[in-house]
Amino acid sequence: METPGGSPDRAGTPLCVLIVDDDPATRLLCAINLQLEGLRVLEAADGHDGLARARFENPDLVVTDVMMPGLDGFQLAEALNRHERTRRIPVIFLSGETAAADEARAHELGALAYVTKPFDPSALAALVVGVLARSDTA
């Protein structure tokens, strides 16, 4: 089977990424670039919806904004970590916050990366593909 870049998983279906961000333009930008990599993309407009979609869809990776109304990205990661079904899903944070404390908290929660906005969508897609390739071989 191909690995990310061509992106099917071992069963031949595309790997799935859940994008959680309250900004529709950011979700669209991420989705287009990830789909160009052959990934299946799910979207959620807030942390509550993101958590529900993660529990139901069991994506291969979550890209989440930090600052969202209701359940923020940190709370989403904490909730994912509390459940057996979702605790192994890799998380990448995408944030407008550049404070070192926020990045440190993201890594404490198990984040594989902390990407600050504005960001290069193709670089984010390459990061996601790299993470998925490592996860697929683990």
C-alpha cells in the first residue's frame, strides 16, 4: 500500500484528517491542501463538534485551532486523551498565539507540532503527511 503522499492506509482507503477551527476560511485552506495530498478531510467548527466527530469517525490525525468558543483546542486535546478510542490520535495545534507557554502546554498534552498563524498551507500539509507516514510505520 502507498503511504501518505498517495495516502491510502493499509486497507486501501485514504487516511483521514479532522480539521477543527472556528474560522471557515482556515478550514477551507487546510482542507484543500490536505485533499491535494490525497487525504480525506473532515471539518468541525468548534471543539465540541470536533470531539463528537473524532469519537464517531476516528480520524488518523486532528489539526485543531487553540482559541475557539466553547471547548478550546487544549480542552479538545484533553478530552481526546481521556478516551480509549481517541487517545492515540495524533494532534497538531494551529494557533494565532505565539506565547511559549501555549506551545509548551500543547506539547504537554501530547501535540506533535504547534504551528502558528499565519502559516504556509503547503508546509502544514507536508507536516501532516510526515506525521501520518511515521504513524503508519509505527
